[in-house]
Amino acid sequence: REIIYGGIPSLGRQGIASVATILLNFMCQPYGDAAIAAMSIVNRFMMFVGSAMIGFGQGFQPVSAFNYGAKKYSRVREAFWFSIQSSLIVMSISALIGIVFSAPIVRMFRDDPAVISIGVTALRIQCFALFCMPFSLCGNMMFQSIGQSGKATFLSMIRSGLVFIPVLWILSQTIGLLGIQMSQTIADAVAAAITIPMVVKFFRAMPEDAA
């Protein structure tokens, strides 16, 4: 029961992300194969960069779990903010690379003017989401590691689905292709805005270290 309970956030994160990818491809269809190809390329690049962020979170999880279980709560807090700061540095560098070299990055996958045009815009917009990712992912993984699966599952699903899917649907219907290109960045910003107050509230309620 505890293994399943602890793994539900990861199931939610991966499962709803798959649904969101299917919906993204569906929403790109009216704009042709170039839009589908461009958004697929951008998603691959963002997944590659995001894997580094997930690595920070996975490195933080055992530290968080062990010290929370040992009632060394100050170490949980210190490890969390260290992970935020470290990952923000890496994500900032990655965002700068993605923005400056967006055209060469897209061209590596598909040397097509239409694909490059759509992909460059989408990549530059989505690179701004990298500044939000550390807060949402570290918060999500902290709650997962200390056994608060309900909060972790909720936070794991808002970025990839619960926020992203409605935003994608609404913006694609109102402002078209640009809305599709902006959707993930908006979803990441909303996820961070929801996560930060939850983390702050959790830390304020956290007791002092056990003797």
C-alpha cells in the first residue's frame, strides 16, 4: 500500500503528460505537419533539459525523506532551497542557450523553413518556463518523498495536465498557433504560483528539530 501510495504522483505526472502530448498533436493538426513537427522538436528539447531538473529532484528526494523521517526538519528546508538555487542556475543557463541558439537547435532536427519558424518562436517562449520549473518540481518531489502523496499528486498533475490542457484548449481556440506555443509556459508559471505558497505554508508549520 505504501509503495503504491508513494508512486501515485509519478504515475499521475507521466500519465497525464502522455494525454497532454496527444492533445497537443491534435491541436496542431489544423496548422499542418510543420506545426506538429516543430512542437515535437521543441518538446524533445524541453524534455532533455527537464531531465536535468528531474535529476536535481531525484537527488533531493532521499535527503528530504531521510531527514524528515529523522526529524531533522532544518535539513529538509536547507536541502530544498539548495536544490532550488542549484537548479535555477542550470535552468537559467539552459534557457539562455535555448533562446540564443533556438534556430540551430530546431534546424538540427528538421531543416525546413516553416518548421524552423514555428519552432524558434515556441522554443524561445518555452525557455522562459525553465525559470518556473525548479519551484514546481522540487515542491512536488519534496511532498512525494515525505509521504504527502495527495499534495504531490496534485502538484505533479497541474503542470502537465490539469492546467496545461485547459490553457492549451482555450488559447488554441482564441489566438491560434501562438496560443499553442505559449501554453506550456503559462502552465509552468501557474504551477509555480500554486506550489510556492504550499511549500511556504508547509515550512512554516514544520516543527523544530528533534533533540
